[in-house]
Amino acid sequence: LMDNSSDDQRLSHKREPNVEVSMNDLKELGVEYWRVEGESDPKLKEIREKYGYSYSDVINVSSDSLPNYESALKMFFTEHLHDDDEIRFCLEGSGYFDVRADNDKDWIRIKVEANDMISLPAGIYHRFTLDEDNYIKAMRLFVGEPVWKAHDRPADERDARNSYVSKYLSK
């Protein structure tokens, strides 16, 4: 779990003492994780076929490669949700995905680095930031044509949020 510090968002923000969150805890929130050894790993093809990820592109996030870099980072770090799953495969570099814990108050910080693939379910509140290395190259995957619309919090009236709460938080 993350601390409540307002220090630089790119720092690890581990609580002291650290509170670990298991892969099973993440799975209970609908977060999926895979280790994929590069774009030629057959596992990538298997995952794409199993989940229907038919579209992909690659984004480079760094001050040298992303237009309006500072405003893009602020947008990525604004708490939001999507109506579709968010799937990212880290090809190079690293960063953090923060997702809300099941109490909807605490943040869980998930470090992603090269060969990590993550899927956040539609309707989960989350945000993204680079780490101190200020660089990530990631494959973005979608079912069908990409939908780029983020819905900033509060977005509790959205069908995706209601479905997420029913499936993962109403236990």
C-alpha cells in the first residue's frame, strides 16, 4: 500500500513499515498480471487470442518522445476509470499503476518494468505515473478498435463502475 505523502509522484511511496499486497489480492480486484519475455514470446499471442486483444500500438513516454509531456503526465496521474479494460505490456523502462484498494480509500502501487503485462478491469479507479527513470515504452492492447476516453473521478454512475463494484467489491 502507498503512503499518503505528497512528495514527487515518481517515488515508490511505500508505507513504513511496508504493507505488501499479494498477487491474489490484486486478482480479487480484477487486476491480471503476466510475465511475457518480449514481443516474440508465444505467451503474448496466447493471451491476445484468449482475451480477444485484436488491436495494439506502442507508446513511448519520455520528455523526448511525448508531445506535451508534462500535461500528459498530469492527465495520466489523475484518478480515473475506463469503460473498457486497460491492458499494457511494458517493453522497456518502468512506471507505476496505482489502483484503489477494496476499501476505495487506500492506493495500491504496482511497479511495472520490461516484460510485465497488466490488465486493469473496466470500472476500476486508477492512475499511472513514470518512476524516477522518466521513461516507459509500452504496448497498449484493446479488444477491437481502441477507446481512449478516461472518466475522471467521480464517475460512479457509469455502467462500467457499477459492474466493477458488483463483481469485485460487493462481497
